[in-house]
Amino acid sequence: KKAAFVIGSGILFLAAFGNSLTWHLQKFWGASGDFWQNQWSKLHSRFEGHDQALFYLGTMLVPTVVFWGTNALLLFVDIMAKPSFITKYRIQQDKNNPVDPAKLRHALKTVLFNHMCISGPMVVAAYHLMSYRGQPCGPELPTFHWALLELTGFVIIEEIMFYYSHRLFHQPSLYKTFHKQHHEWTAPIGIVCIYAHPLEHVISNMLPVAIGPVILGSHISTTCLWYCLALVSTTVSHCGYHLPLLPSPEFHDFHHLRFNQCYGVLGILDRLHGTDSKFRQTKQYERHTLLTSLTPLTESIPDEPKKGL
Ligand SMILES: [Zn+2]
Ligand SMILES: [Zn+2]
């Protein structure tokens, strides 16, 4: 009874919090008047009759700039092993300090190949599927609530598809040929998020993200936002630094460290299947929160002193 009460009030609280949050966000959205719709109308008329170009701008150019922009900053820190106000947030403190240049060069080649030769053509395929479904570059932007609903849908689809395909790639027969490459990095860095065998890149990285907007027949604006969010979120989850006010990367970092824990993105399916049971007994789990102060979590929640010392 007590548990039911706690869970029940927890759900109520979350629902109320979620509602008031969307209310505030929508207020903010509404306050900007028709700003976004006007911007979109301008862009749309500029590309009159060139929907395809507009689509590639939103799903290739913008996400690519966002991805490489974020990773350029991270690579600078990884290669230089400074500034210390960032490196002090490193999760596996003794690793990549600085990153091995030969290993990095090797990873970058695969990353560039995956990005240009696999992601590129898949976005072209997505365009054709989405055009068949409807009008991805229509003159009207989706409403705020619809966009929010779609994004929630994308996140759920990604969690389900990534978790199960990722677990499948951990089957010994598939692991050796396909997924081992991604796990060469037991202490990952940002760019490693798409360092993977081409088949894994298609099935585990691209499809779970690209399929949502195709199923829901989404507008290019929501699709563009989703691609950018997905790329930044996977970069952060691999970056190796638990920085203030950014989503915690402890979960996936732990997957790279221990291999057989934490397969998902959000962790919901891991909880359901018990694939986070070891993770939940670790210091990394205690640190798996949003860092809201400037003190690194490795300092505020230090490792147990090693036995024999
Ligand atoms: Zn990974
Ligand atoms: Zn894995």
C-alpha cells in the first residue's frame, strides 16, 4: 500500500510538473508570436520549388555543422589534455590524458566514412520515404504541442530500437564481427559515438533515429531538431566528461567500461530487463545525476580507496 502510495503520488507529481513545464514553454513560444512561422515562411518562399534542397539543408547541413562543431571543441580538449577546468570533469580520470593520436586518426577515418557514405545516403532515402508519406517541407510549422509529442515519440522509438539491436550485437556470434570495433574504446570520447562497423552504424545508430520521423510523417523542422538533439546527445554520452548542467554520460560510459551493462539510451529498458543491476551498485551510479555545482563528481563522490593501500 505504501509503495503504491509513493509511486502514485510520484506519478501525480511528475504529471503536474510536466504539465506546468509545457505550459510555461508554450507561453514562451506564444510570446514569440508568429516569429518562428514568419522565419519559416521566408525560408520556404526562398526555396520555392526546391523542397529537396531545403530538406537536405535541414537534415544534412545543419546536423553536420552541429555535430562537428560540438566534436571539434571536445577534440581540442582530448588532444591538448587541457584546459584543466574541463579535464577535471573526466569520468575515467587516468584515460585519454591526452588521447592517443594514432588511435584517434584511425577512429576519425571510420567516423568520416560512416558519416558521409552511410548517413548521407540514408538521409536521401529518408527524404523519399517522407515525401511519399506526405509533405515534409510544407509551408506551415507544426504546433508546439504536436512537435513536443513527436519528439517524445522519437525518443521512445529510439530507446526501444537501440536497446534491442544493441543487445543483439552483444551476442557472442555478432559481437566479434560487428560490435567489437565500437568497444575498442573502453574510455570513449565524443567522436567515437559513430565509430562502428558499417552494419552496426545502419542498424543501431541510424535506423532508431531516422525511422521516427518517417513513421510519423514529420515536418522538416521537427526532423532537423531531432537529428541535432540525437547527435549531440550521443556525443555527450560518449564524451568522457561529466560536465555541469549537461546530461550525465555515466550510463553509457559504464557500458564501455564493463560491456555487459547499460545497453539503452534512457535506461528504462535496462531497468525493466535488469541489465543495469551491477551499474546500480557502483559509484558511477551515484554520480549519474545532473551536475548542478562546479565540483566534479569524482571529487564529491570519490572512488573507494583501493584494497591494500
Ligand atoms: Zn558507445
Ligand atoms: Zn555495446
